[in-house]
Amino acid sequence: MHERGLRFGIYEDFGTHTCAGYPGIEGHLETDANTFAEWGVDYVKLDGCYTDPKDMDIGYPEFGAFLNNTGRPMVYSCSWPDYQLASGMVPNWTAIIETCNLWRNFDDIDDSWDSVSSIINYYGDNQDDIVPNAGPGHWNDPDMLIIGNFGLSYEQSKAQMAMWAIMASPLLMSVDLRTMHSEFKAILQNQALIDVNQDELGIQGTRVQKSNSIEIWIRPITPVQQDNYSYAMAVLSQRTDGTPISVAVNPASLGLNFPSGYEVVDLYSNTEYGTVLPDHQVNFSVNPTGVVITKWTIVTT
């Protein structure tokens, strides 16, 4: 794995068994942590089947400490809050943030647009509770990218990549690298989108407008000047009527008020819109179940 420039991730479960019925980690936390380190594991996903969600407040931090004690850097992916939310508990977000590098808080993703859409809707509808928990080193995880598999069209694949970049999501591919088609590979390797996703500020984007299945999401990014952010903006269409729709965007109405304006570029087509002032209007043509994602860089003098 490492010789091929890849990272080695492994799945385990905090309970007696994994969700598929294989042996879980319960009773063997230190042994398994040491074993993963010996194997050269880079990423550990710890699920939560076959255990009591109340026990997770002790067990997940304990296993995280064992991982750290190995001395090998391993990304720690938790399902801790997902199981507690499903059971009606209020997760201890302070402890989760201190313990985990990323965590699941909603349903598993399926290989379909309906699944991707439901995740986007969940994050938008609950963003006031979700977004404040994200930041450098600790991220909300809406689950894997399914780009290049079987369930998404080309436009839907572009939409998932754009929205995962806006939401500061961990980017985990689930495609067979040996058979991936070139158009999906280009989406996954879009450096401009990856740069947005990996922006050093680590601020998760939010939905700022929704009407008739058309949504606008923005994410503050660098460069920053005197507390004025640049932004990534996604205009997402969840319409399924088969016709592109024109969407007019007024920056000031979305909180983009930098007096000198913004240099705007489309991160898929590389179309440049020039300098856009806060009171100007930009029109985007958005395909059904598709997206237009742009970067708005503050104009400095």
C-alpha cells in the first residue's frame, strides 16, 4: 500500500462484534492498537455495533489513548456520536473533539443520488448544531465519496465532490482504482476543489439560501485580509426536471461585502467572471442534480 503511494486504513468495532459479525475490539483494546501500529496502519475506523452507546464515552477515548501510546500516527475515525444520537443521547462533543479526528453523525452512504442528497439535506437542516464542532484536526464525516462507482451520473459526481469540499469533509474514495473512468478520476483529482477542502482555516461551509430545490452554500477560506474572508460558493440544484436553471447570485445578500470585490472563477470549467463587487449580480446555469462551484477571492490593493 505504502509503496503505491496509498494509505492503509482498517475497520474495527468497539463492541463484541463488527456490524458484519466479525470479532470486535471489546476486551482487546490495547492489543489491537499495538497490532495496528505493527502492521503500519495509517487510519483506523471504529464502528459501534454490539455495544451500549453509554459505554462509548469511556471506550472511545480509551482506545484513542492506546493508539496514541503506540507512537505511530494514526487517523482516528469514530462512529461514537452517530450511535448516541440514534439512541436519543446528547453526545459529549467536547470529549469527541478532543478524542477523534473525524466522526460520523448520520446514516451510512449508499451508492445513489438519493443517499448523497439525504446527507446534504441533513447537514444543511442541522448545520447550527453540526458546523461549530468542525475545525483543524477534528471533522464532521458525511461518509465516503462514491464517485466512479455505479450510482451517480457525471453531474451528480461533480456535485458530491463540490459539496464535500464546501463541508470540509474528509475525502475518502470508494472506487476501484483499476477500473475508474477518466472523467471521474478528473473529478477526484480536481486540485482546485481539493485546495478548498483542505483550506487551512478549517471552517465548514453552511447553506445560506434554499428555494425550489436550489441551494447556495458558502465556505470562508483564505486569503483573508483584516477579518475579511475569501469564499468558496456552491450553487446546488436538487431539481430532477431535466432542464438547467439560471440562478442569480447577489454577493451582498449572502454576506460577501468586501468593498473592493472578489475575483470569481469556476472551479470545474475555469471560467473567469472577473471582479465582482458586492452589489453586482452573477448568473449561473446549473444542471439538474448538479452544481456550479466558484471561488471568490478578495481583491487586495
